[in-house]
Amino acid sequence: ASTTRTIVSIDWSAADDRIVACSSGPSSSEIIIYDSETLDVVHRIPQAGEVWSCRYHPFEPQLAYGASSGECVILDAESFAETARFKAHRGDIQHIAWSPDGEWLGSCGSDGFVRVWKTGDWSLLNSYSGHDGTVKHISWHPDSGRIASCGSDGVVNVWPLTGKLPQYQLESGPGNFAWTADNLIRTVSSSSAVLIDR
């Protein structure tokens, strides 16, 4: 019987113009690397559990993904050899994101935490707790000095790299968001399609 999987995450590589996608199914997941010009499959990495997010480093040949085990896994993007694995969350990782300067890797999960890790030694810089429930998505400010998060509670928090309290909080409903080039946050609620600038 064929297994239907859903693509849950996709990202471009700046280093070699490849595309990485995470596909998730009822009993297994897969990380798939594509040639962006031909869309041929370059490599497949089967996963026993769910993988919700995979991201290329902004300029180094590194690929990170978050596993349902709560571990962040770092791969060499050329050889696909595992270079690091560390426990980041209790429960599954919902999203990971490299800072634009490549110095930090952010993660968030079903345990309600947002965490920031130092690229290279993978030491924990900060751990933020300000959501009631699962944290679904994170996004870095263009200057790499702040990270924003949104959760199942319908709240967007903006966190400084140091300190434990959010700089500010937006009530936007469950949805998604991103920083824009003019340093605003745009959030879209899936239920009401409300756009909020900050």
C-alpha cells in the first residue's frame, strides 16, 4: 500500500541552489533534497518519527532539522553526514530557523518554549517561556538581534537575544507571520486574515 505524505517544510540552499523538503506521514517522515533546476531528487533521509521543519544555514553548507524526539540534528549539506545532535525540547520540535547572520539557531516546540542555540558548539544562549501551549513558528529580525514567535494561543511574542521577557506582544489569532525589510511584523490569521504591522 502506498503511503501518503504531506510536505510540511521547504527551504532553499544559498550555497548550492538546492531545495530541502520535509514530508510527513502517519508512520514515517522523509527529508528530501532536490536539484532546484531539474527537480531531480539528490538525496533522501528517511525518518522514523515526524519532522516538521528543516532549514539550510544562510551561507555555510549546513542543514538543520527538528525531530519529533525533541532533538535538533545538524548535517553537512554536501555529504549529508550528521555533525551534531542535541536535545532541544521536551516533545516535538515545531519549527527551527537560522538567524540571518548565521550565528544562532532558533527552535520552538510543543513544550511551549522558544530556544536559541549558538552555531558550532550548540550551547544554549536563551530559553523563553511566554506562550500558553505549543509554539508553532519563529522568525528572526533582519538584524539577528530579536526573534519572534507565535503559538496555538494566538499570541506573537518578540524576544531580545538576552533577557527573559518579551519586548512586546501582539494578539493576532493562530496563523503565521514574518519580518519585512522595513522591520515590521506582518501577521495573518488563518481564521480572519487580519494583517498587523508593528
